[in-house]
Amino acid sequence: MRDSKRQIIRLQLSYKYDIILLRVDNVKCLGWKELMQKKLFCNIDLLIKGFEGYDNMQIVKFRDTVLDMLNKLALLNNRVIFLSRNPEKVNKAKKFCEKRGYDKFDFISREVARDFINDHSKDSNAFVMIGTKDVDFQLAVNNKILLIAPVWLPIEAKVGKYGVQVGNPKQLLQLLSIVVKNENWYAEINVDSISKCIALYDARTMVGGVNENERQMLCNFQNLLKQGASRNYYQILLYYFLANMTRDKTFDNITIFGVVPSSSGRINPELYGFVEQIRFIKKVMLPTGLKDFSMKEQNLLVRHRSKPQQHGGSQRGRSTIGGTHEFETLCLNGAYKSKIEKLRAEGKLNICIFDDYMNYGNGFNAIRCLLEYIGANKIIFVSMGLFRQSFYKKDYIITGNVFAPGYGYELVNQEILNNYQICFAAKQEIDYLYEVYNPRS
């Protein structure tokens, strides 16, 4: 008991910020940044030199590279903590690392790690789990911690399904470099006192605003969203979002997640899968009885009839159309009514909606007004891409039953917001992440 207590006290060294230069071999980082101290909980399997049926020469090479990387992160005031339920393995790993000069790591039992994480769940944004076992998954998901799966090692089923997969040390470090940096999202704008828009990347692939790597990724991801193409680009943005989400408390108290249906009413399975993984990590449950239903039946928003396409027409026409087409084709899912009423009564009706692209904000304006009408406390809209840097805010008065077609709406105010906060460093992060997951031959 004395040893366990001493270990926990050592881990409770306060969080702090340091202005440092992060430069780690073979991974591009963005220079002087304010970095948040992170606690990296690592399954001791990272140190094992071989597994039956695996390329053990590669495993040893990767192990040595990862140790060097983790040591650099430890020297930058991040905590690196190796854990196992087996005391003998813990002691053996400690001796192995100290013999090699790695004296900045911690070595603790899984029980001590679990107690510490449970006691500091409010600080889960500062924790990362690099795991291989389903017990790592359980510890991570119970405490809303980012889980990274090093797939060059044997990994168990739930870690493989829900963890952020890294196939080599370079991918691992690129993810960790995003996690430890205190970056903003690519674009953010506060629309009103309770509503915010976040965009993950610049979607202007047809103009000179992106480099060639980024253009290729964005064009392919556009095909993915519109036509169901390769999952690779979806995974890049999901991994970026999950890594960046760990430093942002915006999503900590979200109680309902959803996606915007396509113009035809179809739910994009890749985008829905994106949201489903976030919902799972955040432990946000669907309304009772919806677990085994289709994506369309599970989603908060229902497109009850097709919406006119808006890809054509003049820019002025598309910017002034407002929410009319949305209101005439969109309503809320009645299966959510009881959950919404309960959350509203508790003051916890915090909703996050994902969409593929945002141009003028017509869709979000309509959805925002519907959600404000039902009493939402917080509304976050996340778009995969942003085409423009002005938001055409339109406020509507809603009347009637929004859980069925035919409710009323009236435009009462409109203005153009030009105060997007653009973070070009975040744009670069996606490019770097793309590079390490798609190396040039």
C-alpha cells in the first residue's frame, strides 16, 4: 500500500505550461508552441521484444525508436507511464529502461493507474492511453481518454476497433505531437452566446489555397463524402479530430450527437461512423430502444423528403436562400423527444451536429434555430470542410411541432459574420498527418 501511495503522489505533479521548441526526429512540428503537459499511459507490451507469428526484428526496431521518442516527450515535461497488472513485468521493464538510460519514465501497476485515472477523471483531457489489450480500452473508454493502438503489436478486438491505429513510430509521434500541442481548430466562429461552428480544414480545393498533398487528400475526401470512396481520408480527419479533441473541453459535456442528412435523406455511413466513434468514446448513449435500428432511424435529424440541390445557381442566390429548403424538408426524430425533455429539465441539453461541408451556413442556421427552439443549452456544429470565411447568420422564429413536418418558421434577423478565427498551423497538421499515413514511394 505504501508503494502504491508513493506512486500516485509522484503522478500528481501539477499540470503546467512550458514554452518549448518541439523538434523530434523525422516528424515535422510547427516551432515554438505552448504545450500542455500530458500523461501517456503505455501498455508494457511496447517493450516486449517479440511475439509469435510477428516480424520480431521489426518489433525490436520499432520498440527502440518508440523509446527514444517517448524519452524526448518525457524530457519536455510530459509523463510517460508504463503499466501492467504483473508486478514482475513492471520491475523487469523498469530495470530494462534504466539500464538504457531512460530514467524519466514511471512504472506502475494497472491497479494504481486505474485508481489514479478514476480519481482525476476531470482531467482526462490530459491523459492518453497507448494500449494493446481490451482492459486498456475499458480504462480509456470509462474515463473518456484517447486510445492509440500500435498495430505492429498484437492488439485485442476492441482496441483495434475503437483505438486510433498507428502502423509505425512515425505515425505514433505525429499523433502525439498533435495531442501535446495547444492548437486551435482550423476555423472557429461563435455564432451566438450558445452556438459555435468548427471546421477541420480548408475545402477550397479549386483555388490556390492548399498545397498539392492537401489538395489530393481533400479531393479524395470530397469523393468519400459524396460518393462513398476510400476510407483512408475519413480516417485521417477522424484521427486528427480525436487527437485534437483531447485538448478541447468543448465536447466534454455533449449529450446528443448527430449528422446532417444528405439532400436525398441518406445518412452517409462514413460520416455517421465518424460520429459514432466519438459518441462511443464520450460515452453518449442513444435514446432507449434505438441501438439495433438503422443509421437513419438513430439520427437526431430526419430528412422526410428530398431537398432541392444547391450546387448550381449564383453565389448570391445560394447565400440568400437561407433555411427555407431545410425547414421544408427537415425535422427532429420523435424517438429523441423523451431524452430531449429530460436533458432540458436537467440543464444538460448540449448538442453537436456534424456535416461534410459548410459554405454560407444555410443548413446550420436552420438546425441551430430548431435546436434553440427545443431549449438547447449549447450547440456545436462541426464541418469537415469550410468553403468560405463569412457566415451568413439568419435568425428564425419557429412555431409548432418540430418533431414532424409542417412547423412554422419566420426570418426575423440576418447579418454577415466575418470573425472566423483561422489557424493555419492546424491546417498544416492535417498535411503532416496525411504525409506519415501516406508516405511517398
